[in-house]
Amino acid sequence: MSLPSLSVSPSEQLRIDDAMIRVNLVRRLRGGRRASVPGRTRTELYSLLIFLFAAAIMGYWYWSLNIALDRLQSEKDGLMQERGQITAIKAEMDRYEAEKRELQTRIEVMEQLMANQRGPVRMMNALVDSMPSEPKLWLTKLDQKDRSVVLQGFSVDVPTIADFIARLELQDAFRQVDLSYWQVDEQEFKFEVNCELN
């Protein structure tokens, strides 16, 4: 079954339209333009935009600070590691310096001993060179205090003692060679000679 078609005249259509409730969600101004956003809503929109912009800036700032903090922390860790290495190297250098000082002290002591040895060796060599080639003179005592030397001995005759003193005077190791005394005891001549080391 078909429904009868209703034809509505334009004047009737206006009446029907007036009877309906119209809900207009968007306000229109006269002439068909839309109404602008009220002042309160615009302020809220600007506030929201400013807040979002400030939040973006704060987020970027926070992110850049975290990156800088990470970089500084890694630099600090590297410096702490270098400090540990430098401390170890310094301790090793201090140990080497102590060893160097100890070795230097030993070298100085050895050089002093060698210098002290040269004096007695030189003196003994000079005494051996001054002794007569024939066994006519014997030394019984040798005393040394600082640079002063006292020689005691005996000989078979006086000319051998005089030759010994003359030879001592020719040696570079001795100076101021003097006969302190000589005496005859049975068949030998005892003597004492004083001299100084050069």
C-alpha cells in the first residue's frame, strides 16, 4: 500500500517551520557570519598556548641540562680515573727518588772509601820504593794520625838509614821527612822517622 503523498504549500511550510524547535549550536551574526569567540574563551586559548610553549621550553631546558650533567659526570669519572693513575705514578716516582737518593749516598760513600784507600796504598807504595834493595833495613811500626806518619825500625848500619830517609824525601807521597832519633842496640841501629803525607 502506498502512502498518499502530501503536498505542502510554501505558506504551510513556513508554519511547520515555525512550529519546530530550532537548536542553533553556532551563533550566527546578521548577514550569515559566524560569531567570534567570546573574550573569556580567547584568554583561555592564549593561556593554554603560553602554557604549552613554556612547557616545551622547560622540557628542552631540562633535556639539555640532563645532557650537560651526563657529559660533566663522564668528565668527572675520567678525571677521577686520571687522578688515580697520577697518584700511582707519583708514588712510583717517590719510590724511585728514594732509591736514587740511597744509591747516591752509597756512591758517595764508595767514592770516599776509594779516596781513603788511595792514601794508604800510595803511602805503602812509596815506602816499598824507598826501602833498600838488599835486606839491611826493617820497619817494625807505622803509626798514622791524620796526615802525620811515624815510622820505627832497625837497620844494620847508619848509612842505610840515611839512604832510606833520602829516598823518602824523593817520594811525592811524603814531605818534611825528619829523623827523630837513632840509637845503637847490640848490633842493630834503631831509628824513628817523622813525616807528613801530601
